[in-house]
Amino acid sequence: MNTMQNLITSLLPQKWAEAIEAESRAWMMQCSCGNEISVWDASGIRYKAAGNPRRLHRCLACGERTMHRLYKGEQP
């Protein structure tokens, strides 16, 4: 967990912190090489969000810094 995740989970009530973590884990980041990682595992938070944006991120598999597609749940 990074500093922001620690701060959020320590200041908010436990139910809220668990909901934020669960939803952040449901959001996935996908590299153009096909590697996927949850937003939470990539040290991010995404809660009550909509849309499928792209974020610049370094891929752990290929090492390239590319625009990763964000999506929620099981999408192709």
C-alpha cells in the first residue's frame, strides 16, 4: 500500500475503506502487451468512477511506459 492508500484506509470508517479497496481492485489497467493489473495493486484508488479512460503507467511485464486502458470487471 502506498501513502495515499494508507491515509484513506486509516482515516475513513472501516466499511468505507473496505468498499474503496474492493472497487479499486475491480478496476483493471491493461497494457498494450496484454498484461493486466488492478488499480489497487498499481497503488491507485478508483472509487465511484465511470468511463474507460487511459492512464500513463509503466508496465511490470514489458517495462514500457504506455497508455493503459482502465476498465471495470471482466471486459475483453
